[in-house]
Amino acid sequence: MKKRNLVKGIAVMMAFMVSAIGVHIQPAKAKTDNNINEDNKQQYIIQLENPDIYESITKNYDMDVVNNSMTNSLDKENIIVAEITDSEAEKLADETGVVSLEEDIFVTGSTNNNTKDILINTDGEKTYNIPDENSTVNNIDNISPYNNDIVIINENDRKNIEWSLDVINANNNEYTIGNDTVKIAILDSGVTATADINVEKRINLIPGEENVEVLYDDISGHGTAIASIIAGKDDENGITGVNPNAKIYSVKVLDEDNRANVSRIAEGIYKCIDEGVDIINMSFGTTGNSEILHNAIQAADNAGILMIAAAGNRGEQDKKVEYPAAYPEVFSVGATNTESALSNISSSGNELDVVAPGENVAVLGIWDEINLMDGTSLSTAEVTGAASVLLSLDNTKSPEFIRELISSAANYNAGTYNAGIIDLAYAISVYDEFTEKFQTHKTDDIINTQNIAVYSADEVKASWQTTLHENVLNGFSGISNAALKIIKKGLRYPDDYRFGDQFPALNGNRNYIADYIYIASLARKTYTDGLSNALSEIKHPISGDNGTDSVADVKRYLNNIKNSWSDILGYNPDSVSAERLRNDQGRFLIGMAIHTAMDAYAHRARIDGLAYNGTQADQQTLGSGYSAKITKDFNLRWTVAKKVAEGAATQWTGEHNFSILQFHKAVHEENSFKMQHFLAYAKNSDSEWSGRSSSVKTFFELRKAD
């Protein structure tokens, strides 16, 4: 352990010494480029000696302050994030009182965009698919590209997908988790609202997402995947995490593309310090060495926070360990494959501390489905979960104690070079011995000689059955990767702060069933005939003021975003064919329709013990301060909302029969919660409701009048 830490420290020192080489980011004063574009503004991070300099700097330089450091968590560090020209940056770097100045580079999530298809066979008939790389088949749950294999798992064999827990000896039914509270901050893309993960607190640092509800908190799925590995509930649903008892703090720093500026990462770390967390999970990285990021890391280290980060997925490139994992204050995690050897995708530089499974790892997706994913992101989450279990035995232990315990107890009996595979059960078994030896710095004789669980890729899938895409029953095969990104824009835009006016029809605050039917029908007509034709021809299911007001909401909203289509679609609408434009605008609208349907469960659910006020559902943190029943009922609403969304997506790729039947999901328990005006809204949404098929009659038999 000591030798590896020394090597890691030397490597980082060398990185600072050769700061002018490669991608290391140096203060702007070192720039010597004579071809500077005077008009080209870039985003910089500027650290000042004290706050008194702020006013003169912003007054004397032509800068657009991205965040006012006097009003957020960077203020205590006197940090400004601003857009400024390169020439101005050169001058500013020489100003008295400017401690450092650097370009605001990006970090990205350390997942390998390799999400495997799984079908969970729950009733011998229904299946739910989760796609993967290189496939033409796509699902609404993930923006990654996919491949050709689908895996079917029998519900009784669900535990087989959690093979990675066996490798690291972290099946939590085999050991007792300590009683001490452990607060884990997940710096990531957020955590979607789900019954399978309790989130103690949510902090969203993405500009413009102040009003985004927890149902759409994680649009990429990365943060939800990480949270499920760390703290998924042990309830036979979803994914069982390494430590279901951990208190999760979701600090959202990565955007929908799993990217963030270094300034936002630094801000997130300072937020974690303010919140007094015990562990920070950072499943992202960059090859650029940022002084300001390292300052934040050092501040967290001084605050006694254990930091664990992904080494990166550069195994098939240069194998370099990325920052922040490469910093000596951070525990660096690489990935192993199913054979418990170092994965080909994993970074493996001298800064690597430990490894854990990072291929074919089961995670929870944003629609409560189970995915298989690859990447050091996942390995990092496993180590974070294990560290939290060890810290729960005594949360006064230092980060160095936990790091050295994990490293000393790791298993080096496989092809993982100088980094051992973590072994939680063994670490617990030697905990008392290690504690005594740690005080005298004599821990080197703790050697793990246990056998490591080894699987071949085929053996991991041995209890599963592959099939063809034609057998996918949920109908998502018509949604391409590009289309998914636009659909997700439709899911999120109605909550965007830039359109601060309230649009009740888009947020489940009028007749949410009828409004869903109207917007979904509008989406389909737009897809085939264009937005103008759709707006003139599609009628709202309800006549009178309710229908008229909802149509007005939708038209007013679309008028507000008429100058935002380039942002929504990712291209200039005038640069593509009429067919492509109408198709993509239709996809955006179906996202809006799904948003409307799901929002009803955030705004219109009645929960026993809580007076309905129209806002409680998305304003309060799940799992904090409520009885067990109320917490369960809160979570059930998210489960139902996702099933409704699933039904809408199926109709989008199938029959296009947008109706009350998309709400025909009998998954919530009787007396758990009720939807305000549900029966009346359903009746008013379809004039033929009483005389339709037996499925509609069943729909109402399953529900009592409200």
C-alpha cells in the first residue's frame, strides 16, 4: 500500500512538473500563441486572492460571468467562472491578486457506452428489453448505442445477474453492516426517482434545471446506475447494492451527455464539504490536470472525506489514469472482466490503487429496468459501497485507514498487476487485526490468500438465454438512438426555467389524461404531416373551457420555444428536409406527452397522511422524515408513472392508439395512493369509454371512484 501510494504521488508530482506538455491545463499566462482570435471567448476558471478583487476584475475586463461566485459554493474559494477572450485572459493572469487562471475543461462519465440487452421474464409472457451497442434496436431508456444480443432472465434467477458481488465478496446477507451512519455523495448525472434507491438529499448544479422534477433528474442513466450498485435496496427488486443502508446524497454535476466543466466538479466537491459527507464517489475523469480541481480535492481531503474515483477507460488507448483518480488524495479504481483479470478497457497506470468488476455489471436503469454495463464507473461504485460498509463499523476512522484496509485485504491472486481485487468479506474478517496493526504501521503482513471467483463471459450468461430482436414484446424497436435524445428533450423541456410561465396542461395540472391523449395525438400528426397541420387538425378530447385552455397552453408553449428548435434538435431546422424536421418535432412532442402523463403522479397523487397541496410530490426529498408507509407510497407513484410512460412509448412505436388504456397499469396497491379526479378525468377523456372493449371495462373495475 505504501509503495503504491508513493509511486502515485511521484507520478502526480511529475505531471505538475511537465505541465507544459500534452493536455495538462496551465494558467493562461503561459500561453505564447501569436494567432489569438481577439473575439473568441472561452470559459475560464479564475481564482482570486480575496473577494475584494472581484469588483475591479469584473469591471475592468470584458468578461461574461457564468456564475457569480459571491452567491454559490465557490465563493469561499473566491472562484469566478467567466467567458473571456484569450488575449484578455493573458492580461488577467498577470494581475495582482489573481491566484490562478485556467481553461474550464470537461470531464466525462467513465462508462464504456456498452449497455447489454436484458429481458426479465416476469410472468412467462411479458418481457422488458434493455438494449446495447451496435444494434439497430433502441429503447427509450438509454441514449447509448446498442448491440445484437438480448438476454432473458427468469425472475427466479434474478440473483444470477449480481455475480459481481460474489467476486468482491459483497453479498450483504453474509455479513452485518455496521450501525454508524455513512453519508455518500454521488457526483454524477443525478438519480432518477425510484422505489429501489433512497436518496437522502438532491443537489442539482446544472444551470437551468432548478425546476426539473426528480422523475427526470437523471436523463442519461449514469448516476442512477452508480447509485444502484452502491445502495440499491435488498428487496428482490431492481439491483441489490453493496450497502443498502448508506445515506445517498445526489450531487448532480454531469449533464445529459455525462459531461461537466471542471468548475462544476469543483463546485460539487465544495458542496460535499458543506454537507459533511463521509465519501465522495466520482465515476468520471479527464486527462487534463486542473489546479483548481486539485485544490478542491485537497480541501475535501483536509475535511476528512474519503474520495473514490474511476481510473478511466483508456486501456485500449494509452492506459493513463485520469484525473481526479490520479491525484494522491483520491482512491483510484480500475476494472476487471468476468475472469477476474484486468479488463482491456481499464486504465492501468501506476496511480491505480485497486480494481473491481467492470464488465457485464448489472445496474438499474432510469425506467427501473436492469441493464448490463461496462466501465470503471461501475467498479468505482462497488469500491464505494464496500468502503461505506467498512466505515459503518466506525465512522470515525480516517480515509487513509479505509483505503489501506481495502488495499491490504485485496486479493492479488489474479492477473491484475499491482492492484488487487477488493474483498469486502475478508476486509471485515481482518478488521480488528488491521486496526491494531494500523496504529503501529505494520499492516504489510495481512495477505489475502482466498480464491477469487472467476467467470468466463459465457458462464456469466450461462443461466440466460439469447434470442432475436423480433421477439421483443414491448415494441421499442422503432426508436433510434438519435430519436431517443430528442424524445428526452421533450421529457425535460417543460420543466426548463427558461420558460418560466406556467403551462398547466404540460405538467399534469389540468385533465392529465385528456391532455396526454391530445399531445400524443399531436405528436403523431406532426410526425406524419408537420407541426402546422397537426395544430390545425388535432382536436382536444374535451370540449369546453378545459380543452380550450389546454390547447392554448400547448400552443403558447410551442410559440415560446420557436427559437429553440436548434437546441432541441441539435441542428438548424432550415438545414434538413421537411420529412426529418416533422419526424423530429413529433418525437419531441411525444416526449412532452409522456412528461404530462408522468407529471400527474408528481402533482395529483393523494397519499394517506399528507394533505394534497399540488406541489408536495416533487418538492420534498424521498425517504427523509416520513413514515415507512408514506415513503413506500411516494415511491410507488414513481413506479406507476414509469409504467404509464412505458405504455406511451409502446404506442408511439406501435398502434398509435393514445388513450386512457396507457394508464391501465395495475401495479399500485389498493389504498396506497389515489389520483385526484382520476375516474372523472378518464370518463371525460374519451366519449366512447363506456362502450369500448373489455380491457376498458377492466380498467375501471380495477379502480374505485375518487
